[in-house]
Amino acid sequence: MTQNGDLSNERKRWSEATYAKAKERGGERTDTDFRTSSAEVQPLYTPEDIADIDYNRDIGYPGEYPYTRGVQASMYRGRLWSIRQYAGYGTAAETNKRFRFLLKEGQPGLSVAFDLPTQLGYDSDDPLSMGEVGKVGVAIDTLADMETMFDGIPLDQVSTSMTINAPASVLVAMYAVVGQKQGVPLDRIAGTAQNDVLKEYVARGTYIYPPKPSLRLAADLMSYCARELPRFNAISISGYHMREAGCTAAQEMAFTFANAIAYIEGAIERGVSVDDVGPRISWIFNTQNNFLEEVAKYRALRRMWAKIMRERFKAEDARSWMLRTHVQTGGATLTAQQPENNIVRAALQALATALGGVQSLALSCYDEALALPTEEAQRIAVRTQQVIGYESGVANTADPLGGSYYIEWLTNELERKAWEYLGRVEDVGGAIAAIESGYVQREIQEASYAYQQAIDEGKKVIVGVNKFANENEEPQMIFRVNPEAERAQIERLAHVRKERDQALVDAALSRLEEVSREGDAGRAGNLMHPIMEAVKAYASVGEICGVMRRVFGDYQPPTAV
């Protein structure tokens, strides 16, 4: 076996002779910045770059700590990742039809997109909702809408993921009550709510209340699900949207974990143990175009989270150490120009995700840079996953790229940089303090600017945009929401208000306000209980969130300096 000293000398010889001559003859490409989002990439990696790795300590075996190679021992030999395309638009009835289509196409789980008014806690008839009802997702105002959306879809047979944050408690309550009305016990209802409001302050902006009461609401939902909905993941902590906003892979890892630490600490304050909530935490991350960086990222994420849970929080249940994640391919990487290229981008991102060993995957559809996806685009996205899963062979063995000198070095490098960022957040005072001070926002903005600058300078090639572009290209496919959807939704809401028992609604909202005004999060009552009662009385999303707005106030972001 070659000794380290010999290897170092040989590498130096190769670099100064063989590689240097190749550069003299042909040079290196000038249209490429040889970097991932987080690391400088060398021309070659050898055992010298991973000499400090201890296999058992740092890599190990699938299904065992530190889970670098996967959280299940059999990985995809046991079963493939869950195919879960994102859907939701217009009215609940229209979304119900799309859900039935996706289930027919072989998708085993559902993933709900909500419209902007619902995400912000407004009813469809609110003046602030005008023109936005049903546009980027489905409009849900009351329990009646949730009942329609899942009409004919038994909630004991499907798992549903809901991309909802500030009003997550309200939408989960609606989903649970629909299950009960179908005769499904609470302990058999499975699904996931994103419920990650902290990232809204730095990436998406669909917040309602200030960070501290928002954290209370998130922790209340985590506590409630741990006790009442044991198969429901009460939080899906998201790095996805921060990556969409422009952060690097290492920042995505670190800022997501900083938020996760805050949520766990909040749940512990609510009287639940780390092992009560740890096994039901799920995640959503973003796979973009740097193929090998994304493979390494998922390996590093699993190892890092296992250390946080076992060493920082002293979790004893091995399930608490496992990072189980959903992934959405990068929406920000889609281009309106030459949209067919997005099929290739999504396929590469999906393949990287599978090689990274995740549990659930959705592809951003090729026409999403233009509008909500068509049925054709969603079918292609589902078929892409099926081809990778059944035809590519990558699902036949666990962590097939493990052991690559470059992959192992990059896994270590991403983890190292993520720990550095996490340390800076903790130096500021933790996730909420870092958000309130603007630290996280500034880091994301600077990374986004650097990325755009590389595109503008031609160092980062975007095929069909800054290279290989077509002149006078016109977008071809646009899915449009039924223009009558907003009027129909407002009429439906008015009908529900007319038919419900207003005295029950008023009593439930009064109780919600009372609990909202109670003391700090450690001693106050759990808000989920009065929210459940308000939902059962057919109180609307806007009415329920409006009560808490009066108590907690609306969040006003810090003025940019």
C-alpha cells in the first residue's frame, strides 16, 4: 500500500508535471468557476484528502449511528423513496380532482400547496386577498373546504404533507377533524405539517406574528401531536426556502439546524421530552444543480444531526438521531427560457437526491417557471422518479458513491463549514436573536448576490439563459387558474357562515383569545385545544388567526440598513 509520504510526493509530481503540461496545452475552461456553492474544487482528490477519516466513527453503516450512509439498513432495497408531487390550486373541489389524478398515476402520498391568503391567515373575502385567491395553491377558509379537498380520499390510507407555516396549527386541526369525521382515530392519521415559521422571516415572508409567539404556536403543535397525533409529523423543518432565496449548501444546513434547535428547546419548555418529539421531526431540503455537492450534503446532514441530537440534547431513542427528509428539486433553478431543459435539470437533481439517500422526493415541474404545473408536467415528474427508482440501478445498494475520495472530502467540508455557521448563530444568541438582528438575512443576501454576479459575468453558465440562448423565444405552456374560482370561493365561505352556529363560533374564539393571553410559553395553555374547538365550529382561518393577531400583533421586519 502506498504510504502517505509517497502519496503526497506522487501527487505533487503529477500536479507539477502531467497536469501542468495538460494546462499548458489546453488550459482550463475560462467559462467555469470551479466551485460548488460552498467549496473550492481541486482538480483531483486522493486518499490524502480523507486521511483523517475513521470509517467506523465518521462513515459507518446504513441504519446505524452516525447514519452518514442512510437511516435505514436496507435503504432502497427495502422500498423506494416516497413520490410526493406538490399540488393544489383554485378551490378545494379542483384540488380534489388533481389529487385523485396523482394517486391514479401511482403517487402514494399527497402534498398540499395553499394559496397566499391562506398562508397569511386571511379569508378569501378579505380585501387583502383580492386577486390572490387560489392562485399559487388551494384556498382553504373553513373545515368545509378541507372536507371537500379530501372527499373520497380515506385519511387512514394516505399520508399528506402540508406546506403551511404561520397558520399550521389551524390547518392541521382541520385535517385531524376531517379524519375524525371519516371515522379515523387520531392515532391513525398520518402526515406532515411544515410548521417552520422561523425560516419565513428570512426567506419567504409568509409570517403573521412576531418570532416568539410564532415559536410558541409551533411548539404547541409539536407537543399536541406528540400526545394526540403520534403518526403525524408536527414540523418539517425547511432549508429549502433559504436555498431558494440564495444561500449556499453549507448555510442551508446550518441555518436549518439553528431553527431546529430553537423548536426542540421550545417543545421541551412545553413539558415534552426530546425523545417525545425527536422521532417525528421531518425535514425538507433543496437539491440544486451541483450534482456531487448535493449527494455529499445529504450525507453530511445526517451525520451532523445525529451528533446534535445525541450529544447536545442527550436523546436516547435512536429514532431521534435519524434525519429523515423530504426533498423538492430546486424551483429557483428552473428557467422560463427553453423550459424543456428543466426536465433534464429536475432529472439530474432527482438522481443526486436518490444517491444522497432521502426518504421522500418531489420534482419541480418543467413549466413551473411559467405558471402552476400542468397535468402533463406533473406526470413527467412522477415518471422521472419512477425511471430513476426502477430502471437506473442506483436503488440497488446503499450509498453507492460512498468511498469516493471527492465525495468523502466534500461531505467533511460541508459539515465543517456548517458547524462554523451554526457557531456564529449561537454566538449571536440563537436562531431568534440571529433573525431579529438580521444576521441570517444578510448572509443569505450576500450569497445570493455572489451567485447572480457569477451568472452575470458568465462564470456560472445557465444553459438557455446566458449561453446557448434562443432569440425571440415565446413561452408555450401556461396553466391558468379558473378566473371564476375566487368568486366561487367567496360565495362558499358566505354560505358556511350563514349555516353555522354563530354562538358556538363566538364561544370558541373567545376561549382562544383567553388562552392566547396567558403567560409565557412554558406555563400557558396549549393553543391547539381551543383551535380544535374553533375549527369544529366552522370558524374560518381568518377569524382564528385574527384573534391571535389581536393578542400577539403583526410582525414588522427590521428596517434594512
